[in-house]
Amino acid sequence: MSEFVLPASVISKSDISRLVIELEWVDNEITAAAVRAGVGSESGSQPVYSVQLNDFLDKNKLSLEKGSERSDLIKQLRAFKSDAPVIHMTFAGAADRESLEQLTAWVREQVNPQALIAVGVQPSLVGGVYIRTPNKVHDLSLRHAFDGRRDVLVKELEALRVGK
């Protein structure tokens, strides 16, 4: 598997899939432009890359000029997508993109530089997060924190009610 440097904007396997699709499109556009130029037709404009693809190419110091390099990159990204380490995170509510990018950057600094995040939503968590890796589960939710402590919680709430 290639050791890619992933920008924080590339969070999940879906983002890797989008990169592959975009790279295939760019490859087709550049190839078509070369064919048109070869027969004397207008080559058209250069393809415009997404922010994610630009970030990815910059961080990895890659160029898309040669067709063989584009093909190799597409193959490598496909292999990376199936082999990349994934951390599953389930939240009580939907997380915004900016927060996920910050979380992804932290995970890549502290855990694994090539980690991808699979995000889920489970309202019954109430708050916090449920994290699952291939060999470990961490339940950092409020629901888990209150499990087995119902009597303490009821006692504290009763004391507050009586204290009024």
C-alpha cells in the first residue's frame, strides 16, 4: 500500500472514492485533449481540480502530466481505499464537515497518519461518541457513563428537587 499523506479534507473511504472518480475523469479529459491536439482540433481547456484533489496532489508532490503516472495513481488509490485503516465513530447527532476535518487531523497526528473515519449517527447515545477500531471499542457516550448509575442520578436529582 502506498504511503500517501492525506489532507484533513479527505476524511472517509467515500472521499477516496471521489478522488479516484475525479482522477479517472481528469485522465479522460487530458487524454481526449491530447487526441484532439493530435488531429489538429482545439484541445479545449485544462480540467479544473476539486479542493480535495488539489490538496492531495500538493501534499504528495504529485503531477498528473504523464498518463502512466495518472494510471498508477488511480491504481494505488484504489488499493489504498481497500487497505486503509478505518476508525468508526458514532455520534449522537450529525457532525459538521469542519469538526470532522479537525478530528481527522488529530487522529492522523496521534493515531495513524493514514487513518480514515467512518461516521455514523445514533441519537440514543445522548452525547459523546462511540469509537470502534478493528481491535478495540471505546464507548465515550453519556448513555454509557450513566449505565449502572441510575440510582445515584435519581438520588442527586431528588436532592435537588427537595432542596428547593
